[in-house]
Amino acid sequence: MSGPVSQPVVLDATVLSNYANTDSVSWLTTTLDGLQTVPAVRSELEQGCEVGYAYLKRALDVLESGRIGIAETAPEQLRQDYPNVQTRLDPGEAQALVAAHTTDGTLVTDDGPARSLATEYDVALTGSIGLLVRGVVLDELSVETADAWLATWIDERNYYAPVDSVTAVLPEDFEG
């Protein structure tokens, strides 16, 4: 994803966790407008902190500051209007999908089932690597920094990535 994104940009727990792990959540807040997440993701991050993943506090601090909003109505909308989504995804991904769908926003997730369902609902979609690519293409992030963050996610978090470098997924016409 290298062009404009539909707002709000709704982040799931994996994406926030990845960026928190590289101390780069603040980069997200300075390069993207309309960032949101959902109550279930906030809960997942809190639970992760409680069991010892201290780096998640970086993401929670940004949520508490208000630089990433919380779509508080997502759980109710999910329960009332999206029972099919509720049964097919974990709470964080389900709420995030609903928040993006009901606002014509962009869902940012690396979860395969959530990505498939987002496609079924015609929701704009990207993931952790897509945000890195966008940053490189818009000259908001160097390839070296993007690759270092990606390597950290892979090495420290066992993040599955289909590529080892963002250069593998840059647009063909990209001239860095």
C-alpha cells in the first residue's frame, strides 16, 4: 500500500504489537491520520503486558494519549449486525473489521482469516509490511529502517513474513 488510505485506519493487535516491539508506534502516529483500534485489541495488549511483554506498554501509552483512538462502538455493532464475523474471527480482528467496514476505513491486519473476510466485505486492507512499504514509497522511512524493523519482528517475535526485505514488495516503478 503506497497511496492514500481510507480513514479511519483500524489497527489490530498484531500490527500494534509489531510496531511496539520496534519502538515505532509513534512513527505510525506521525505518518498516518485517523488511526484507531478497538476495545478487544486494547484488552489483548493489556493482557500481554500483564504476562510480561513489557514492550506492549509502548502501544498502550499511545492509546492512552489519544493519538490512536478507540472505536468504542465496535463490540456492540459486531454483536448486533455482524454475527457471521463474530463466529469466524477472534474478538480483536472481528471488532477491527467491523470498525473499518462501518466507516469505509482501512483494516490493518496480518491475520489470514481476517484478511479473507475483509475482502469478502470489500474493506480496504493492508498489513504490517504494507505500512512499511507505504513509508518507504512516500519517503517517510528508509529501506534500511523498514528492513531492520521487519527483521526484528521475524527474529524476536517469530512473525511470519512472506519476504525478508521490503524491497521484494516495493512497486515495480519505485525509484528509491
